[in-house]
Amino acid sequence: MTAAIPFDDVGRERGAPPLVLLHGFPHDRTLWSAVVPALGRATRVIAPDLRGLGHAPVEGPYSMDRYADDVISILDARKVERAVIGGLSMGGYVAFALWRRHPGRVAGLVLADTRAGADAGAGRANRDRLVALARVKGTPVVAEAMLENMVGPSTRRERPAVVETMRAMMRRAPVEGVIGALEAMRDRPDSTATLATITVPTLVVCGEEDALTPPEQSRAMHEAIAGSRLALIPRAGHVPCVERPEEFAAAVTGFLETL
Ligand code: MLT
């Protein structure tokens, strides 16, 4: 039997479904540390490590569907029928899978710094390059390769400690989970057609300086998801929850108040 997926469960329900927060790659649930206090005052927040990352078990196979089913196992264990599913970047890919597989469990979506499209030729080749790098040199080399675009130029200039927070988080990711996630992202399905199927309230949020999943992709998702809201976070890159936590939390709590 596989060990359980670890998660934080903080705050309390205030008549609305809890908020589940799914981190990106190669992150862990501490990605949310700076926003959990504010979000936890507004609602119950459940933040797991994704399989193979943080302290989660590293047993494969890895796929967006499997990550999604891991989240459902947590909701089942906590007897949570429906939740607002929030995911940043790879966490957003998981949120799409969760919506496709378990729409009845989704009360809303927060799609942060993510994209609907699948990896194309160059993107897939880059995943293979990073897998080979991880196998030979380990996680820290992959982390350093990804760090460049993880935060925006404003953060890099004004808040260098944030860069070090991200560096430490990414370097400690287990290599099995890093390889598994890279292969799962490389092989993930295109979610573009999924956007038009989304019928729950949705917030699309993105750092204005995000170079990995640029704001144009968020604008396109916002336009394709009927009734969705769009929040662009100034002076933030790919991880606005770490770079501009107050603004990120305000965007999410403002959205939750509309539910
Ligand atoms: C992430 O932050 O999860 C990654 O940048 C996603 C990706 O590499 O596609």
C-alpha cells in the first residue's frame, strides 16, 4: 500500500466549500506559506504535496490524472464533498484533469499562472533534456535551470530573499518526483477544449511579469471560460503567491466572496 499524501488543513469552513491549493513544479506545499494565513482567515484551506514532491510518496506512475485522483483521496478522507480547486502552473494542469474526471467534486477553480495547451515539439524535447539532466546530475541542476524564469524581474531586483526561498524549495525536490513530473507534463493532454466545458465559477490569476506562462495565455483562458474573472498581479512573475502574497490573497479572497 502506498503511503499517504501529506497535506495542510487550516482555517475553517464558513458556509462555503474549502479551497484546495495545488503547487507547481518543482515546488511543494510551502509554496503557499505566505498566503495561507490570509486565506485561512477567509475559508478552510487544504494544501497537499503532489506525489513525488515535498514529503509525498515517490511511487509512480505519474500523470495529471493520478495527481488529480490523489487529491480526491484526500477529499474523501476528510469527507469533503466539493471544493474550490486552485492550482498554480503544474497545479493548474492537475486542476484541469480533476475537472474532467470529477466535475461533481469541483465547486470552483482558481487557475494561477498556468496554461491550457499541451507541450509541443520543442517543449517536449526540453522535458527530455531536463529528465536526462536530473538522472545524471540530480535535482539541484534542474532547479537552477528553472530558477531564471521562476520569479519576475521586479522581485529579483527588489526582494532577492524570495529568489532564495524558491531556490531552496526547488533544490530539495526528490529526484524521482522531478523526473516523474517532467514526464507527466510532457505527456499531458491538451486542455484547450476543456475550457469551454467549465461551468463552475473560475478565477484566472497571473503575475504580470510571468515569463513561463505569460499573461496573454491567462487572458485567452479567461476569454474561453464563460463568466470567469481575471486578476493580473503587478510586479510579480510565475509565483505571485510568493512574490506578492497580499495581492494574490486579496484576488483569491475577493473571488471566494462571490461564490
Ligand atoms: C510549474 O511551475 O509548474 C512549471 O513551470 C510548469 C511547466 O514547466 O510546464
